[in-house]
Amino acid sequence: MQGVIKRRRSYLQLMRKLTLRKGWFTVDDISRSAGIPRSTARDWITRLSEEGCLTLLEHPHGRAPSRFAAVSVLPRTACRRIFTAVDGEMVEVVHECLSGACAAFCAKHHSHAHPAVRTILEGTILRELIPIGKHDIRVGLWPDPAVAVTGIWQEGDEIVQQIRSVGGPSYSLTEMMGRAEGVIRVETIRHPDSTEGYIRTHVLTHLIIGIDNTDQVDEGATFALAIALLEYLSEISGTFPIGHHIAMLWQDLPGKTAGNSCSAIELAVIPEKVELIRKAAIRFVGDESESDEWGIALYSGFLIPEHLRVFGHEARCRLVTEDEARSYARDWGVYIAGGEGIIGSLAAIGLAHEPEDLVIVPVI
């Protein structure tokens, strides 16, 4: 059933985009854009028309096909994706929004309501680290928060996020969040002074993958390969891409190719796909690297241990040997593969959550 709902959402979004772009669409437009047979496209158009989502603008005449339009080109939801991962007693909630302003609004009000909630805003993506538990938080008009996470806990293979809200956030809770990719369902209760909702999502595994030494002096770029890797892994079902990071390492390294930078990518995956992701990442980097000394490191979790963070900063300030990196990775439970590039790969994981404006410039 989830697959049918996902396809319905995808095809309806495509139909809205085509309506907004040129005012109408045909069966052939949907077949070509979605890469599906004409019969499948026709079946979905018929189905969505019967649901009242589409309207017939022109009947077929001669060689001209029927033209359809979405009833509304307004987005059904401002929430693109909502997914969650667990690391010990903390839950990471990743919420991708259509609007950076909406994401900033939620970040401000969530952190204002609950100081223990750590928010990380990256454009339209809001990442929140929330301790497991329940809290009695009042919501209302400013200076009270308009929306608050009042509880978060795990039930089997699901995370339940309890949210209380008023005003516009209540509309998002009741009408939009349930349509976001990654959400199983939303249950809401309307109170006289607020709306309460329970958002259910799957428990995912957060992975940080570091890579380095994939280029040569005159060809290749580690950052570009990292972005390509993130896109490649995102095509695997059950994966949710999060972001890409760059860090500059020790500049006096003998034989460095250019700026001696490393990259890390982050994604959340369903637990049973972790091993598949590991093998796919290693194969991709090995096949696409311009250097035989490429390295990759994989860490499970979103809370980066202090000793791993310290290692990252040491790699920015001094020569770190391959033997050191292998020893540290073994002690810290980080999976590594490859050659000398494992040094920068391990450092990339340690530096993944450091302030961007700090690590993208070298230590002087």
C-alpha cells in the first residue's frame, strides 16, 4: 500500500508541475516524463480524475490528444521528507521543507520551547537532535512557542514524535506532515487551545561516509566524487540523503595533489540495507577513483565521539600516518577500506559536524 501511495504522490506532483509550466499535459507527457508505459499513465490519469485531482480541458480531436490539468498547482504540502534515526538515547529528526523560511521558523520555535533540542539548519533541511522522553510544554502566541516537540520515543521499529502547535503550525501538522516522504502516518487530536499530533516514522540507521585521495594532480576531485557517491547511494530504495561536507587537512603533506581536502557524506538507511550500502560505496569509490591510494571510512551513528573529532583536528595540524589511522579505526569501531586515503576519510568523519567556516580553510 505504501508503494501505491508513494507513486500516487509522485505522479500527482509531476502533473502539477506540467500544469504550472505549460497549462496542461497529455498522456504522452506523463508517460515520457515518468518513464512509464502509456497504458500506466492513462490509468493514473483516469484514477486521479475520478478522485477530483484533475480536470479534462480538451477532448481528443483528430490527431490532437486529450489535454488535462491539475485542479490546483499549489503544493499539497510544504514538507518534502521527514525521517528519523536513533543513536543511544538521542533521536535525530531530519525534516526537509520546500521553504527555508519555514524550516527556520520550526528551528527557532522548537529550540525556544525545549533548550535540550539541538537544531542544525542547512538551507531547507532542518536536523534536530532530541533526547528520548516526554515534556510538558506550553504553546501559544509569542513569547510562547507556536510549536514544540513535547515527546519522542521508540515503539518497535517506529519512532513516535509528539508535537503540540497552534496557528499555522497546526495546519502543517494536520494537513501537510502526513504527506511527507518517510512518514508512516500522523494521528492528530484537536484541543480547545492547541492541536496535538503523533508523527510515526521508521527507525533508520544514520551513516557517515568519509572519502579521500581519489584524485590525481591533473584529474579528478574528491568533493565531486563524494557528491556523485551520495547521488548514487540515494537511488537505492530505503535510503534518505542528508548532506555533504568538505574539510581541509594538513597543508604541508608531502605529495599532496592540490588543497588536501577530504569529504564526508551523510545519509539515513533502513537497517537491513546498511551492509548493501557499505559494499556499494566501496565498489563505487574503487571504480571511480583516479588514484590507487583511495580510502573510505564508514561510521554508524550521528553522535561523533570526542576522540574521533580530535583525530580530525589532528589531521589538520600534523602528519598522521596510515598505521595510526588503521589503529584508531580498529579501536573506535570505524570500518575502513583502501590505501593512504583512509587517513583523510577517518578525519572527514571526525570533522563532519564541525563549524563549516572553520574546517573549509586550512590551519595556518
